[in-house]
Amino acid sequence: MVRVEKSVSIMAPVEKVFEYMADPKSNLDFLPGLMDVRDIHETENHIGTHFNWTYKMAGLRFEGETTVLEWVKNKRVVTQGKGGISSKWFFSFEPIDNGTALSLAVEYEIPLPVIGKLAEAVIRKQNEREAELALSNIKVRMES
């Protein structure tokens, strides 16, 4: 399993950042490679909320489903993705002077039989850049 960790400071209140991130459709705005979010089924306490997605990595399309495992309003969200790419996403929100410290950790399994061993290092670097870009996209949207 590969793990990517990134963080960013955003000049917007935690509540605003969390509310934006709480909408599964917002993933389309900030996640490079995410092509579609559909069939959203929300629960009252958010735990168990799930949706289907289509993601493009290394030129290949993957289908899957994400489920919310943990939800602590304005503090933490943990989701698990299953399907073409298995992943676990950890978002942490912390108030700082004039804003929010947003941290992201993603654990995922690269589908090696599909992409091949030689492409593994390239995919890892690409996913590192995409995690940075995702946080940068959130920052731009929240600060504008």
C-alpha cells in the first residue's frame, strides 16, 4: 500500500472549508483525474454516506465506490474507496490564525496487474503531484 501525505494553510474558516469538502460533488472541483461522481446516498449522521465515481489514472479509467467511515464535523473525515482502485482518505481540519490547516493522507493500492510494475514509480510521482494540486485547488476556491 502506498501512502501520500500533504497539507496546506487556507485563509478561510474551518466551517467553510469543511462544508465545501462535505459535498461529494466538490470532489469534481478539486481532484485531478476524477471524471464523475454519481449515485450519492447520504445518511443523517454522514457515516455510511456513499457514492460511485469514475477516475482516470495513467490513461486508464477506473470505476469504484467511496463510503464515509468517520465524520467529526469541522475536524476529521475518513473515507474508503473500493473498486478499480482501493483507497483510504484521511482529511483533518484544524483552526489556525485567520484560517484552516487542511491535512490529507491517502493510502491506496496501485493496480499493478493493470498498469505493470514499470509504471509504478511514475504513478506514485503523479499521485504525489495530484495530491498537492487537489489541496491547492481547495485553497484557491476557499480563498476567492
